[in-house]
Amino acid sequence: MNDISFDGRAAKFANNIYGTSKGQVREAVLWHLLQQGLLPQLPLAGRVLDAGGGQGQLARRVAAAGHQVVLTDLSQEMLMLAQEQAEHAGLAARFQYIHGPIQALAEQQLAPFDAVICHAVLEWLADPEPVIAELYQQLKPGGRLSLAFFNYQGAELHNLVAGNFDNLGEAMTTKKTRRVRMVPQHPLHNDRVIAMAEAVGFTVVEQAGVRVIHDYLRDKSLQRTQLERLIELELEFCRKPLYRDIGRYTHLLLQK
């Protein structure tokens, strides 16, 4: 398996993910977690790497807070959209863009960074372990990594409550399920990612779940009509162990 690039699908990705309540909830929760656990640790005009940052939604928020951002992505189309939106927001001077895989970042000689963000990337990779090791190398000592990934347990529970009983275990990662192209086909176990991170030298500062309620609502209309209240509840429950473990995404705050 090769790493997945979103060239040819960037616009569809924007509409199907960022333009929906699930994308809005994900962005709101992740930004809240960044504001509490990562941004307060940064110096003024800190250097932040957004590895696999796509269209740069959270990167623009970080830049608007006064920091310098290096945004990388495997998709040239994603980078073009990120650049256009940063220019539209008047933030162009705070961005640098790198087209290429995370595994090749060392060749750019841009390290060390004060912080690194890597959200919704690991589940699209052939082998996530070398990427976690590379992100560790990109950080200054004491720097923090905000890591979010598609959660195996959340994917499993979502299939169970939806009655997709033939889409469990190995079936979640077979070619049969890949017809749903916007759904990651390689969800990761929380304990495995934590073990990989600790093996390269990271310490886990905090774990949280993302979309711990939204995707399990019986009445899907509430995802739109009660979105503001839903986000409030997501923030309230995202760190509680029972709920964080079933989030569709897991967020780890890691320190070098």
C-alpha cells in the first residue's frame, strides 16, 4: 500500500468533510485542545510545523495567533487551496509551503520547530511508525506534538450501532470497504499509537476523543439543528475516559 494523496479529490474533500457538521465538530474540538495544551507553550512568533496540513484550517488559526507556520502536504492541490485561503485571510507572510511526504522532511533542513501538528494523517499512511519518529526529530526538546488519528475502536463501534455487522475486524480494511473513498481505511488502535510514540521518546501529556457524540446520535438532524450545543457537549465529554476511547478520532498531546 502507498501513502494516500488527495490530488484530484481536494474539492470533494472540502465539501464532504470540512463543509459538514462532522468537519465543523472536529475542527472545533481540535482547536479547543490546541488552545489549551499547545499554544500556551509557544514563544512569541513561534515556529510551528503542520505536517500533512491539507487545506490549512487549523494552520490559519495558529498563524492568526501570531505564529509562523510551515505547512506540508503530499497533495499539491491541497497546498494550493491552503495558500489561496491564507492569502485571502491576509496571513500569507506567516506561511511557508512544502510539497512532499512527511518522511522527507529532514531533507528540507527546517527543524527544529517549537511545536508540530499532525491531524488525520496516520490513517492514510502505509506505515505510520517512521512518520511519528520523523515528527519527533522535527521538534525542539520540550516541544509538543498535537497528533490526531482515525480511531479503530470508534470505527468499530460506529459499524456496530449502524448494524454493519459484516464490516468488522479485518473487513474494515479490505478493498470491499474502500468504495467509501472519504472514509479512512486504516483506523489505528489507541494503545498502538501511544506505544509507537513512547518508543521514539515522546511522553503522553493528554488524550482526548474527537466526535464522541456526533456520529452516534440517533436523530441525525440534531447534528445540524443543535450544532452549537453539540460542540459544547463534545468539549465537556472529550477527555472522559469512557468517551475519549470511542471518539471517531483520538487526539494525543505528546511532549518531546
